[in-house]
Amino acid sequence: MIRLIISEKPSVSAAVAYCIGATEKVSFEDNFYWIGNGYIVTNALGHLFGIGMPEDYGYKKWELSTLPIIPKNFKLFPLDGYDDQIKMLGELINCDDVSEVINACDAGREGECIFRYIYNYFGCTKPVKRLWISSLTDESIKRGMDNLIEGYEKNSLFEVGFTRAKADWILGMSLSRLYSILNDDSHKVGRVKTPVLNIIAERDKAISDFTKKPYFKAILDNGAECENIFDTAEKAEEIRAKCTGKTVTVTAANSEKKTENRPLLHSLTSLQREANDVYGMTAADTLKAAQSLYEKKLITYPRTDSNYLSDDMKTLVESIVKCLTGYDEKRVQKLQSQGLCIDRRVIDNSKISDHHAIIPTNLIGRLGETMLSENERNVVELVINRFLCALDKPCSYTETKYEFAVEDEVFKLTVKRVEEWGWKWSESASLPPKKSTDSDEEKVEPNISYSENDTFTAENISVKACETQPPKRFTESSLLAVMENIDRLIPDKDLREFVKERGLGTPATRASIIEELIAAGYVQRKKKQLISTEYGRSFAASLPENVKSAELTAHWEQALSDIENGTGSAAYLLGEIIKTITSIISIEKSRETRVRVTRKKSLGKCPRCGAPVVENSKGFSCSAGREKCGFFIWGEDKRIGRKYTADEISELLASGKVTLKNCVSSKGNRYSAVFALEDTGQYVNLKLVEFVGKKRGK
């Protein structure tokens, strides 16, 4: 009998197949799998199945009366574009020779869902074992295969993943339809994307509300600043006049040895942040380049939230460093001569969930032979640089804090002197400098040294005019940092703990969340900055707090954690979510006044209620909505053989009549005619009043 191994992606299947001796590659139409030594090894391509759309459950009409959307039983539907892969998996999993199925998908919620969706979709009942590993070294795979666990041991993990998918679906589908109907526009609401929009919108509001205030500093010519800051130039000038030409006494000179530890290895989020900071690359472009480098086998799997490696990778790390000799021989020799720092800052099994950190592979020596795009070149250099920095020594320096007394004024200065550059030398030698701005440009410390009680004369004291600065606009780098550390925005200490290790969204989805907000018109990208549009700010402001707050995710994670630990119930969480969404829908439906958030241009006043008439995908409707007004003109009229234009409807609303040209009769004759608005109270039509000129032939 044969054991079938299903992994999440082709590269994992290849690695597992090699380790267990399944070396025969078998073609299946345009796909393939591995066979040998009593095993068949195949793979998914990420998610092959989803839980469908509202239409799949009979919710075809966009009406308030159908909300919230709550399917009685969620079903699995094949995703578009994977027919061949699904067909192959179905034949293999149902093959009579297959006696057992081994789940080798990634060790986490999503990996568990990817496998269970496949297993459940095909109605498989064969025994399941679980390969639970966090790295793809030969040693790790072989050890994992020798210690397979029973599949049912991860039932709670699947329940958590499937429950979150259902909860996200119910919230997103129900509230997106709710606010689309209420605003007569297409709106997107989600557990992650809506709080992210609100975070950006609140930052932009704080910037627009900010009022700059001037202040002034008195500065000695060695850079020491007066500890008092002045609100007028006159006060600062008084200090300058008082101290100029007077004796300066060094009252304190306290030195301290300090170190700046080397950076952690890259996770996807830290890689995206650095690529944005250094090269201005978007998160989506960085992920795309990293995925391509992974497929070219130059870096490891990029969709990871970990900054650490597993303990079986030490030998691999040493071999990868040797492979980088051709990339930067001098730097590699330096590291090898001083010894690699492979400590808990690099290797820590407890800080790996699904995947280890992103590092170069031992095929990185082929880098010079591989054709790469500019983005790929940028990303691979960032990965290599971070890998080598993480294995280097800390940067050590002496920090001296000086205090100077002039008359009765105190001036302060901090000076740093590097003793050993360590990883900092490597970083500065290997990467282009960040584009500096006035707000983040590093200060160049003066080359000075004083001892306590030294004296000198104060000369050339300057007065510097400054202004308080508003918060900075979000870049993708700073926004990703907030999403990764969303716990810092949650006041409740208990809730904060449940999102501390997870953040808002996953590393693999954060880039797509940003792109979705831009595509929806809520956010715009201006160079490196992400700025909410007026449309986005208005929509965020119109939403209730419990829809746009990051605390929603924290509440969910708390409940999901209870489910995983066996102390919570999926039914309870879904029940609470449905109760919350039902309450939101009820409140929104009962609101008597509403400022509609729409990008649609008003074509004129509704003849029934006076509200603006706007264009939508089907025609022209009153923005008050179907239930409160119902005025609607179909966009295409078969009687005249063409569609109405927005300008024609605008003229009709203004005067009650409109001349329509290039109409086509049922016999194919073209004509022009005057039409008048005809409203029966139930239906709205355009009634022909008179022809203009003569009818023309075909």
C-alpha cells in the first residue's frame, strides 16, 4: 500500500520527495507528482478551495432585507485557475492503492486549512498523519517523518482557521453589502482593511488639524544646546547676549560603553519595510520579487513572520556564508576570521511558527549567473546583507554626555565615538544610503573631548528658529510596522496580548490589504507616502467604532485562542459576531439622516424626493435608496436601441424633457426625438413626445 503526502507548494514536495526516496517524477497532464519507496508526494498551490461568494448560497439580490448574510452550512468551492491540480489531487487521494494520507502543509492555521479543505472536498476518510516541521533541511524532514503525529491532534488548529475564515466572510460580505446599499456605491469592509483605513485616516486628520508653533534654541559653537527652549526669538537672543564672551565650565562629562546589537534576520514584513525605506519599493513589489527569487532557489520561503532559524540549521548557515565568498569576499573573510555569531538572536525554535526567517539558500553562489530584474536584485541584496549583518559582532561605542554652565544657563551635548563598527561597517559598506530628509537626517557629532572642570570662552553662540512638527505621513514601511505591532494601539492590556505575536493581518496579506485600499479609492500613493482620500476619510468617519477598531481583531484572537486551547467554542464566537453584525445593520437601517459617502456625481435632483440622482452599473437611481424612494431609470432602453448618457439624464431631470439622437427603431431605422419623463409612481420611463426632423434609413 502507498502513503500519499500532500504539501502546500511544489518546492516542499520536491524537498520531501528527495529525503524519503520518492525520486520518480510522474507527469499528469500538465502537472506532475513524485513516487517511490512506498510514497506518492504531491502538493497544493496554496489555497485551492474557498468558501464561495454570497451568490453561491442564494444571496443574489443586494437588498437590506437579506442582511446579514449567514449561510446555514458553509461549503467548499474550487477556486478559478486550479482545475488540473484539483483533478490530479482528487485521483491520487481516492486511489485504491493509497492507504494513508500525510499532511505536509505548513505548520500553522492556514496550512491546516489548505490540507483539510482538500481532504474534506473529496470526502476522504482515509487515516491522516501530520508532518510538523518548521524548516526544510534534510535533517528536519527526516526527523519529522520519523516522528509523524496523528492528524486529529491538530483538529483544534483547523477549527480555529476555519472559524476565522467563516467569521471574516460573514462580516466582510454582510457589511460590504450594507454600506454599498446605504451609500449607493461600491464599498469594501473587512476585519483588517477597515481598521487599517481608519489608522491612515486618523493620522491624516491629525496632520490637517495640526498647528505649527515656533520655538527657539540657543546653541554653543560646539553644538551644545541650552536646556531651556524659548517661545520667542527675543528670549533666545537675551540668552545669547548674556552668555557670549563668558566663561564656559564643563560641569559633567559622563562616559558609558554601549553596544548596538546587530539586526534580526528578515521576516517578510521587515524585508518589505527595508525595501520601502531604501529603494522606495511597495510592499506588493517586494513580495513579488521575493517570491520570484524563492522560485529561482536563491532565497528561502518569503511569506514568513519569523526572524529566526531552527536549531538544525547551524551547519547550513555556515555553508551559506562560504557560498557568499564570490558575492563579497572581504566581508565573508572578516566574518570567518572573527567567528560567526550564531546565538539565540539567530537560532530560536520557540520563535518559529510556520516558517523560519528569510535567508539566502546554499545556491546563492549562482547569483552572478542568474538574470534578475532591478527589484529582484534589490531584494536579494537586502536579504544577503541582513544575513551577514546578523552573523557579525555588535557595534560598540562610547557615549559621553556633557553639561556646560555659562552664567546660570545649562547647555547639554551628547557625543558618540565608535570603538568597533561590527555589523554597522558591513551595512554601510554594502548598501546605498537611505534618502535623508530634514526630519531624519543623522547629526554629525563634533570631534571634541572635554574633562570635568575644563573651561573655555563662549563664542559664536547661535539662535536657531524651529517649529513643532506634525505627525509624519504613513509610508508603507511605517504602516507595516503599525500593522505588525498593532497591540501598541490597544488600550486593554489583556486583549493586547492576544495580537502581540500576530499583528493585524498576516505577513502574506498585508501588501494586498494596502493595494485593495488603493484600488477601492480610499487611499492614494504619493511617492512613498500613503494618504487617505477625502472619500476614504469620509467613509471611515461614517463607520461605527466597533467596525473600524483594531480591538475587533484582538477580541477575535482571544476567542480563537480559547478554541485552540479547548476552552472556547466556535459556535459561541460566530454567534457573538452575528449578534454584533445584526445590531450594526439594525442601527444603520434605522438612522433617519445620513451623509452618503459616494464618488458618484449628482446628475440632478430626484423628482420624487429631491435627493441627488446618480449613475450606477445598471442605470440612474435616486441616492436616497430603493426603500426610501425607488426612483430609477434603466441605463439601456431597448425601445430606442441604445444606452442613455449621463448628460442626457441630467438634461431630463433639469427640464423634464430631452432630445435623444441616434435612436434605432425596431426596424433598424435611425431617428431623433424629444422624450419626456413619465413617472407612474412605480415605474419611471421616457415617453416619446415628438420626432425631430425626418426618420433616417439604416
